[in-house]
Amino acid sequence: MDKGKQRTVLFITGAFVGNNCWDEWRSYFEDKGYRTLAPAWPHKDGTPESLRNSQSNTEIASNRLSSLTDHFAAIAEQLPEKPVLIGHSIGGLIVQILLQKGSGSAGVAIHSVPPKGIITLKFSFLRAGWKALGFFSSTRRSYLMSFKTWQYAFANSMNFEAQKDLYYRYVVPESKMIVRDTLSSAAKIDFMKLRPPLLLISGTNDHSIPSSLNLANYRRYRKNSSVTDYKEFVGRNHLVLAQQGWKENADFILTWLKQH
């Protein structure tokens, strides 16, 4: 990349994990000539271990989707130029919301939580996300994903040692309300509104966000003349950012960005 035309990538983290999940991605993109940043969510500016030790964290529990979206919009607006927005899971949903608000030059939604109105009754989706909704429990207390749930919802198909290592490396407490907010008007997308280019990426082995949801998300844009692309990767689970083969995903995104 021409250093004189260097672009900035704003990585947006999803739920349940710390922003350190982007560390290798940041290095990889910076080696390709991009500037990068991956700011923490509000009240999560600490190591995953320290945040886990703070469970049940009332400040984290207070996070909501609308305020989180505003948080990343404010970061984008402080940059000298509109950044490329790359988000994972709920971070992918935030990319979709921010892109239609004009906060980015292009967007990539990786295994994006679907906007309001796109749902599935697929068992893996319901099993992976049910506990995080926290029904019948206090929303003033944050939710900490158990290792058993992590194995199914994020790290399925990986060996036990990798699952264990990545659990302690990344997992943090989460707001139950922010998970519920993905079903509310805070997660609404105007699929007809013109916006910068968007790439949606899915994985065939994702229990939390089945590829069928990402495909349905993509198809909702079919009457929009804005650039909208879709790519499905075979074998990727929800922990795609740290799964073996993640550079294949990153290279596909880098190639796409050169065209947009």
C-alpha cells in the first residue's frame, strides 16, 4: 500500500471476549500498510483475567447496544478520515449500523449478529445464546460464559488444549442487556439506505451465528444498489479470529479492500 494513501482500520470487538482478540489481526494489517486500532468496550479496558476477577461487574452489566454504537461512532469521528470498519459478531452488527450512519469508508462484518427481524430457530443458535440472555436472573450482574458453553458456542471443533488456552486468553464478563438489545430497535437496519461498500463473512461451523443467518442478512440488501458482498468459509467456527486459517479470512478481506 502507498504510505501516502494509508487507510485506518477500526476493529470492533464482539461480546464475551476482550479486544486483545484483534492483536494478531492488527499486526497482520499493519504489515500490509494499514493503521489500526481496536479500542475496548466501555468498562472493559483491562486484561481478560482482571475483568473475569471483577465478576459480577455492575459497570459492564450496564452496557447497552445504543451507547456502545455511539461509543464507536465517536471514536470514528475523531479520526482524520473515515476508517474501514471491521467487526466480529455484535461488532459486525455495529459495523452495519455505523456504515449506514456514514461513519466508515467501507465495512466488513465477520460472523455478524443479525439485525432486528432476522432470526432462526436452529438448535445450535438457541443453545449457544440462551444463557447469555440471562432470563430469570438479575441484569445488574454481568454474565460470564462458562468453559463448557465456550466449547460449544465459540470453540467447537478445536482441540481441548486450544479451547482452554483461548478461553483464558480472551473471555470476559458481558452485559445481559446488550445481548437482549440485539433483538430490539437498537439493532434495526435500513436495508434500502445507500451506504459505503459492505462485506459479510460467515463460517459453516459457527454454532453461535449459523452461516444461514449471515446469508439471510446479506439477502436483505438485494434491492440496495450499494456494494454488498458475501463470502462463506468452510469449517470456520465463531472463534474465527483465532482459529487456524484466520489469515485466509484476513487475506480475503485485504484483497476486497483494495477493490473498495
